[in-house]
Amino acid sequence: MTYESQWADLRKRRNIFWFILLTYLPVVGLVVVLSRILSITPVSAAIAAVAWVVAYAVAAWRLASFRCPGCGGRYHVKGWWQNPLASRCLHCGLPKWVAE
């Protein structure tokens, strides 16, 4: 796998993570409003909220588990320390988006 394809995978993981994080309140709010308008029990809003939290947890785990193209270590995690906004690998210091 080339560095380019691995960085493309990181971009995809990052974009999914941010999409889920930023759409949580609008989607759950819309479900709450629709459930009130349609006289549906509020359980649908709780289901939507739980589903979004699970999706967020999966997206966060996938972002944190990204492997560095240079050293193969987890790019954003080193031991107990993690930094999802790291601009360099926490293991080898490889800058983000660098070509081979």
C-alpha cells in the first residue's frame, strides 16, 4: 500500500468522524420534532441518539486505530496518550500527508 492510499484512508476516516460528530444534534433534534409532530413515542429519539453514539464510538475507534505509513504504529495513539489532532506520528514523528 502506498503512502497516498493510506493518507486517503485517513482522510476518509477523519471525514466520517467529523460528519457523525457534527450531525448528532441536528439529526436527533429532527427525530424529536418529527416524533412530536407525528405523535410517535419519544422512544424513536432515544433510539436515534443511541445509534448516533454507537456510530461515533466506532468512528472514533477507527480514527484512533489508523496505522502510520512509516512505522506501522498507531498514528494518533502511544500507550495511554492519544491525540486525534496530531500532525505527526506519535511513534516515529512522520508528518501527516507526506509522500514516500
